[in-house]
Amino acid sequence: MSEFTNNYEKRIDLLSKYLFGLSEGENGLELIKKYQIKTENFIPGDILGAFDILIENNVSMDNLKIISNKLFNILFETLNNYPALTPKQNSFLHYVITDNLIVKQKMKNLKPHIKNINVSMDRVGLQVLKQGFEELLTFSKHYIVVENIIFPYIEKNWKHHLCVKLMWSFHDDIKRNIQNMITLLDNKTIELKEFNELAGIIFFNISTIILREEKVIIPVLLETANEENLNEMLEEAVHIGFPFVDIKNDILSKNKKTDFENSEIQTPTGRLKVDQFIQIFNYLPVDITFVDENDEVRFFSNPPHRIFPRTASIIGRKVQFCHPPESVHIVNKILEDFRNGREDSAPFWINMHGKMIFIEYFAMRNEKGEYLGTLEVSHDVTRYRDLEGEQRILSYQK
């Protein structure tokens, strides 16, 4: 594999100059020839390095999406011929690939129905399409696995990792466009041009993200992550779950011993065993995440029904990397206002899967008023909105 690993910096330089040229509207064919894009032996890691350079130079996310699609179209054959390692059966990466295979088949199954609707618009066909796109929407869980397990590992262990910002933005595009499609299919009248364009974007983006996972991210993971790393990823995936694949978790470690089993915590208001302390957080009907004064995630509670998924991989992760790139400016604004003492809390509420979710961020300070970090508290308040009158008689809620 030495022919792929030599001249690493040169290949990254060629790719980044090609991409910069595309971003500035230069002729693509001339750029391919000038920077040897078809003749140089590029490897998956080169793409990571090239995109780091572009993102560090503030190329816009919209522009990055366009030029990245062009790059992967040009390099498809090169990446396909790269001698990548093969994931072990029933390993974490094996499940990632299997999940991708299933969603590709679901998209293939949808294509005849899309064709039929273009010939004859009938409600039965539209209902079949709606159900099909609702199935594609469940594939969002695949992206949650990637964002909460693979991305944190990449950020902690790879020199070049800013590509995750671009992939996360694509994830959000896919979810938003599928939601738009489902809404469109509920309309009494459907504009075929709008329908076909939206279906094309959805199919293209799902396919291109699969390509990036399987031809860039997974090959580099197989070369850099050891078996222990991959087993830890698998354990975390068990807690989130894949949308279309059942994980065989018999190989996972069970009954892990902890070094705090007999430890206690003394607080100004009481003394607790560590296990009691942990379970108090887990039994509160809220999700709690703590980000320290350096903007690093230090703790999260683990209630039975989390609103937003969390994995151990995010501990030590910069909170800015825990959010889609399009919303990072809001995160930074909150943290800046908290740190400078301008604000003490920031509330939000959203509708999610038919539930009303209340999210509030609190600036944590010590007795001297010094900033210690930010506490995020998320609460499903759906049932509280319907309360009326009073309940003073004991009545257990099932």
C-alpha cells in the first residue's frame, strides 16, 4: 500500500487547490488536469486533510456541499479501488454498512412508485410513497449513531476531522427534506416538478453520505481504531440502536466493574453513595448535560427515556462539535453571554415527534459569581400543558 501513502502532503495540497478553484467558479475540467485529480493516487485520508484546509479558510457550508459532490463524482473510481480493510462480522462498522445496504434497498423499492405517480396520480400510490418516505425518515437514527459515536472518536483521534461538520450539515438536509416530502404528499394537490426535484435531492444526498461513510470514514477507521475502540463503539450503539439492524450484543462486556462502587460523596447538604448520586440524576424527569468553563462536555444524566441521545464518547468533547454547524453561532452566543455575565439562562421550546420539549440553558457560577460552566436541561412538558384544576387525592399514574 506504499504507493498510496507516499507524498501525503503533496496530495492534500493538490486536492485543496482543486477544491478552492471550484469554490471560486473556475473551469472544472481545467482544474482536474492542472491538479492531476484523475491521475494521482488519492486515498481517503487525503480528502479529510483537504476539507480541513477549506473549512479553516471559511469556505461556506453551501459551497462546500456543491464542490464536495463534484469531488466525489470525480474520485469515485479511485476511492472504489482503494484496498480498504473489511470490517469483522457483527462488528460496529459491519452494522453501519448493513444498515446502509437496507436503506439503499428501500430507496430502490420506492423508485417504481415514484415513476408510477408521474404517469398516474392516485391516492393509493401517494399513500405508498408517503409510507416509504416515512421509513426513510427512520434512517435518521443512523445519523444519530454516526454523530454521537463516530464523530467524537474522529475529533479526538484524527489530525484532520473538520469534515464531520460537512457531513452533519448533510444529515440535517436529508432529515429536513424528507419531512418536507411527507408534508408535500399530504397535500390535496401535488406539483410533480416539486415532488421530483425533492425526491431527487433526498435520494442523491442519502447516497452521497453512504459513499462518504463507506469510502472515506470507514476505511480510515479500520486503519486507525483498534479492536477495543470498535467494541466500545458497538456498546454505545446498543444503547441508541440502528434503524434497520438488530445488534447481536452477546460479545459485549457485561457487568463492568467500576472503581467507585463503594465510594461516597460528601456535600454541604448530605452524604451519598456514588451510585445513589448517579441514580438521583437518572430518576429526574429531565435530561441534564453539563459543559465546563472550557466548553467541554463533562457530564450527562442517563434517564430511561432520554429526549436527546448521549454517549460516553462526548465526554471531553467541545460542545460546539455536539451541534450542527448551522447552529453553532447560537451556542457560542449563549456561552459568551453566560461567561461575561450578561445572561443567566436561555430558554427554548420545540415540537418534536408530537411532543412539546422545553430546553433551558443555565449559567452555573460559584459563590463568588465566577463562571463554572453551562447546564443544559431538557424536559418533555407535553402532559403538563393539558393539566387542569388540581389533584389532591392519591392516584398512581401508569
